[in-house]
Amino acid sequence: MTARRCGRAGSRLGAALTALAALAALAALVLGDAARADAAAGESCLDGGVAAWRSGGLALCSRFARKTCCSREQAAALYASWVGTQRAGFAPRCAEMFETVMCMPCDPEVGLGRKRIICKSTCDAWFDACKDEFFATTSAVAGDTLVPCLQDAVVCSQLADFVPSGTALCATYGLSLGEDFCYDGSVDPEAVGVKDVSKSSSPSSSRSFANFRRKLYRYLQSQGKAFMRLPPFQQGLALNDISIFCIRA
């Protein structure tokens, strides 16, 4: 087993628990009960039975920003999860696959109950992209949850030492697999309410992320869930400066 000791010893995962809590709860979002009665708008999300809403501020999963069942709270949690992969220094392809999986509940076809499983090929691609990256485990959230190796983790090992395949990786997060009308991160323009997906804003856009960071911090601060460690956000902050605020558990 390939292992390394990361950072200082302390609370076992600290910030990583907060950052990856959204992934641990993702299965509950995807595998909910049968859809509730349609809302007045015509389509009803599984989570809360509210109409699928449109938002221009869903920066991380921007491909679904025009029509999604992700609430602002869920979007904030998903963003915090993504920050964990950035802080861990994952390779771009691994971070991209993490984003694809984390954005699953934001796909309107998932939120509306039309897709209830993740594609096995997507799980395999996720594993292949991340098998050499370092992770830690904790039993504090939904069993032995895998989280990126951050500074306050005591011992970390490569993903391939924890799980042998993409099937096992998705099962760790409680996701059901299949290949029949499953989620793979692709976008149906009609489903998400856009005529040309290629014209939608990129999640890697520096301006999009800068604006979203400010909105996310202000929202979390209003809920008593965040505080600053450095001066307030500015438009020109680099991507590496995402962690300048802390999210309270």
C-alpha cells in the first residue's frame, strides 16, 4: 500500500469533512422516493417538490445553470466539495471527473427523477482519472467516506489502495450504476433550456468564479456559516485563493 503522512496531526480530517459532506449526501439526492405531484410550473423536483428553477449564478455546474433542481444551499455545498479537490492538488482530469460526479444532482433530468443511476462508464473514468491521487477515510459521515488528502489528515493512501474499480468507487458514495438512461455529465440542450450549450459560460472562467466566490461568501456569511481569514474578495483573485474563507460545520 502506498501511503504518506500529510501535514500536521490533529482532527482527522477537519476541513475535508466539511468540503466533502456534499458527496456523502449525493446518493440521497439522486435516489429519492417517487416524484411528488407536479408544481404549478409543470415540473417538480424530487427534493422538496418544488418547480425546477432557473439561475444565472450556478458557476461550478454552469452547464445546468439555466434549469436545475440544485438549491443555493446545495450549490454552495457542491462548491465546497470542489474546493477540496483543488486544495489537494489533484490532476486536472481527476478534478474534472470529481466535478462531473458532484454536479449529478444539478442535472434537471436527475432532479426531476428521469435519471436515477450513474453510468458505469462514468464511474470507470472517474476511477481511472483519480486512482493515483491520495485520499483519506473517515467514519464520521455515512460510513468510511473517501475524502481528498488535506493538511490535517494523518495518513493518506492512493485511491487504488482503497477501492479496486470504478464500480467500487461509486458504491462507496452510495451511487447506483447502470447504462440505461444514466447520468454521464453530458447535457441535453432541450432539458437544460439552452439552444447552444457551447455558448454557455465555462466553469473555468475567472470572472465567473470570482463573481460566484463573492456571492457564495455573502450568502454563507448571512447564514452564519462563513468567516474571512484574509481581506474581502476582489474581482482579480486567483483560483488558488478560493480558500480565503472558512466554512463552519
